[in-house]
Amino acid sequence: GQQLNQSPQSMFIQEGEDVSMNCTSSSIFNTWLWYKQDPGEGPVLLIALYKAGELTSNGRLTAQFGITRKDSFLNISASIPSDVGIYFCAGLTGTYKYIFGTGTRLKVLA
Amino acid sequence: DTAVSQTPKYLVTQMGNDKSIKCEQNLGHDTMYWYKQDSKKFLKIMFSYNNKELIINETVPNRFSPKSPDKAHLNLHINSLELGDSAVYFCASSQDWPGLEAFFGQGTRLTVV
């Protein structure tokens, strides 16, 4: 079935550093979403992307919808301790289901 | 006021039991979902209802039966619980279907012993 692979699987970074993560698939998606999940909570939507090549920002977060429609990228600038959590990408398939990625676990060292 | 609320938050039960998880949304959304998150944090959709009609029914054992009494509620009933059912179950809702933005509940951690 369709799968979304996220990279890196986990990362430790220093506070103030910029973070990059990506999400790749062998299939084309029409919409990409990026979610963040805090421990013990449900995922919360960060950014939605609707068009190939689109670049969208939300505060310190910037996400891009890959030109090939098979990937997406999320950047976090000047990370802070509360950025810790699991970041999920999700892609909308042609059958209108959201497939979630494997997640990137981010830990920020103060 | 919590937008999507699930009860209970924690559920510990023995194998073979039947249990239900309730979900309510106060956002006025038309579409609701159940997701399962396994121990590796992988999230997978189980069911989706739009205006109380079943839209998505993934390959889920028929021991799992969703029920939507109205648009604001989507409950999940599980029969004959097995050890492998242990996971965190998330309810979510979106304005419409397929829903470009889903709001998730806090999750129900189910442990089958």
C-alpha cells in the first residue's frame, strides 16, 4: 500500500538551531499536511499545502509541497524547547484518504 | 470547551471483553474519523463518517464497529478484545469530507491484558 517515509526518524538539536525534515512517497499526493503531536495529546495541524511547488509559512515553520508531488519538506527556524514532539506529514490520496508518515521525533536541548 | 473529546482517556481491560470509546465534537463538523496509533506511533485511519454515513472502512477486524448516532458523535465499540488491540485510539473531525484540516481528540490509551 501507499507509504510515507519521514526522515530523519529522530533528531536531537540545540536550542536556536534550524531543523529540516522531509516526507517522501512513491505515490503522488494532492494535498500535504504537517502535524505536530505533543506527548499524551492528539496531533495538531501546523501547515496545509494544496499545490505542487507551494511554499507556506506559519511563524517559525515553513513547509513546501514538492514539485513532483511525491514529497514535502518542513523547516523550523530558531528552535525552542517547546518544539519537542513528533512531527507527522500526511498526504491525501486519490481515494480521499489521509496517509500519515512514520513521524520525526524532535528533541531540543536547552 | 474541548473541540473533540474522547472518553475514557485510559482503558485497561482483559482479553475477551467488549468495550466502547465515545467521541463527541462541538465544532459543527460533518465528518468524523477513528485512527489507531500503535506503539511505534504509526497513525492509521480506521473509519470515516460523513453526515452519519460510513465513508471509509479500512481493513479493520469486524470486531470493531463504529456507530454515529448523530453528526456530533462517533463511538467505537470493540468486541472480544485481543492483546494486539492495545494502542492509542484517536477520534478526529473535519468540516467536510475529505476534510482538509482534521482536529484530533486527546486519544484513548487502550491496554488489553
